[in-house]
Amino acid sequence: MFKKVQFRLTLMCGGITTLILVIMTLGYLYISENNLKDTQFLSFRNNINTVTANLEQQSVIKHEWLSKLEDNGKYMIFLMDNGIPFLFNSRWARADVEELYTEAFAYYENTFSVELVEPALYHSIHLEFTFSSANGEDYFASVITLEKGKNILQMLVLSSLAPMKEQLFNQRLLFLGIISFVLIILWILSYAFTKLLLRPIEENRKNQVQFVASASHELRTPLAVILSCLESFKQAPENKRETFLNIMESESQRMSALIEDMLDLSRSDNHSFSIEKESTELDTLLLNSYEAFEPMAKERNLALTVHLPDTSLPSCRCDKARIEQVAAILLHNAVSYTPAGGSVSLSLQQRKKHFLIIVSDTGIGIPNDEKEKIFHRFYRSEKSRSAKGHFGLGLCIASEIVQAHNGSIRITDTPGGGATFTVCLPLS
């Protein structure tokens, strides 16, 4: 399923980005090419202005000046004096060239004749335009009309657009290469990023599936015991029924505790974890926790000690009930997994702007490769699988509570063996 989602997300992200990039590129090319054409046409018009000014100043038009004006084939020039072609035009005496000049003059007269009524009223006039020949060639063209006495001189100047078109073609090829390369990288990155984006969702789904499976397993065991005891209760004599009732009550309480833990985690997932902060004396809170677990420690032949600072500590802004729950979870785990004859220590320290609640034991310890996993839901170390009443949710709940207080919880090895949990809480 996630492969399909990744493929569709890649198509969507890559497709939208590709469309935007292509539209922007086409827009840029359109503006760039139009600007280039306008610049070239403006340059051509400025050159014609210069040519017109020179024609007005010259009494004799020299072949040398005309040849230099053609600038090695950049311009093609055709001159007529009172409608008679100049001798200079003989150098272009080819049928295709003559046909080109004829087409240009015909286009000029048919298109712009209205603007040139009574041209003799003007000392000189020139008009620039774009012209396409019959063979598909495009040109910048200009017709200069100059009155000199009774003579009317006309000069046709053509500038081929082939070099500009080649420049535009090369520019398009360059952009096509760049865009193709960018799009390849873009699609690769889109695929990689969508995979990264979906990874937390995929992991969350796996955790949900595992959570449901683990919860079902944990609930099935006490439920099976209750059903078995209920069946036995129906057939048991009066003097033995109380035993089955006690077992059913114990398993029901176990199921209730599991369901309550699951509800806590559900509230955390929905960001409805109720945290009501108030000024709390942590030393008093830990002392109460110590007194609550002291009987359980004695019953298991464990030495439970508490270490509090000699000086008074400032109050901590926290949810008193939730922090008591964290302390209870850590102490219950420490007492449950520490063999008889071992010890459990509860201590409180202040470090600058933080409080440290430390629960240390000399129990079975936790391997390094499991230190991060123990805060996952329903995770229990292989060494603790046989411990009844521990569902693998306690440390996860403790971690959620501490994080809701903007604090942190970490685990280290106790010197000589065992595990040490350190809860760090801000002062306020």
C-alpha cells in the first residue's frame, strides 16, 4: 500500500513541480526571445538612422562606402535612382536575389504606401519592418527614400534573421538540456523525499498493528483465565468457589490496569493528555512514593532507600499526580526486576534549572541494544518476559508524561549491575 502511495505522491509532487518549472521556463524563453528580437530590431533601426544621415551628407555615393556598409554580408543593399537600379547592384545579379528585392519592394509598397503619400514633401524618410520572403527566409528590412534635387534615391537594406534564429535555437537547446537534467534530479529527489515523508507514517502503522496485536494478546490471557475459572466455578463445591472468585478478581484488576494504561497512551496520541501544573514539593512527593513501596520491597527482601537533599529545594511546577505516577512506574519496575537481597535507591537532586529524579537498582539490568526499545509500547526485555503484571506500557507512559512536562528520561547502567533511570524536569 505504501509503495502505491509513494508512487502517487511522487507523480503529484514531480508533476506539479515539472509543470511549474516548464511554464516558468517557457515564459522566460518567450520574454527573452522577444527582448532579443526587439533589441536586434532597435539596433537595425539605429544603423539605418546612421545610414540615412550619411546619405543626406554625401553628394556622391561611393562603392567603397557601400561595400563597407554591407559589413561582410551582414546587410544586403539595393539602390535605385528615380526607379533605375544602380550599377552597384550588379554584384548581386542573380535571379534569386533580384526576386528577393522585388518581393521586398512589393511588400513595402503594398503595405506602407498609405503612409508615404507625396514622399517628395520630405527631405528624407525611412521605414523599418520585418519581411518574410517566398522561400521562408525572414529579414529586417528598411526602405530609405531621399530627395536630392529632382532625383529621388531609394535604398533597400535587408538584414537576414538567420543568425538570430540560430542563436535562439541554441538557447532553446541549452535550456532543454538544463531543464531535462533538472527534471531528472527533481524526480529522483521527489521519489526519495516522499519515501522519507512516508517512513514515519509507515512506522506508525506498524506500531499500531503491533500495538493492537500485543494488546489483544495481553487481554486474551487474563480473559482466558477468567473464562476458565468461571467454568470451574460452576462445577466447584461451595468451599472451593472463593478461590476461583479471587483468581477472577485478580485477573479482572489486571485487565483494568492494562485498559487504563492503554487509555493513557490513547489520550497522549490525541494530544489530550491532561497535565495540570501546580507548585509541588518534589522531596515530599518522593518520600510518599518511598513509603508506598517500602512494604513491597520488604516482602521481596530488598533494601529500598531514599536520598533527599539536606537543604530545602524550590518548588517544581508540574502535575503532582502524573509525576507520582512516573515515580511509581520506575519503583515498581525496579522492585519487580531486582532479585532478593538486592537494593533499590530513590534520590532527588537539583542541577541549575532542572530537577533530577533518579531510581537505581541492582537488578537484571538492560542490554545496550534494548535501552532505546524499552520506551516503546508493549516492549519488554527478554529477561523480563516471565514477569506477570507488566505489559510493557509503563515506561512508555512515563516517557509520555515526562515529555509533556518538557523534560527527558534516560537509562544508564548501575555500577556493579542493574539499571538507573534519570528523570530530568525543568524548575518551572
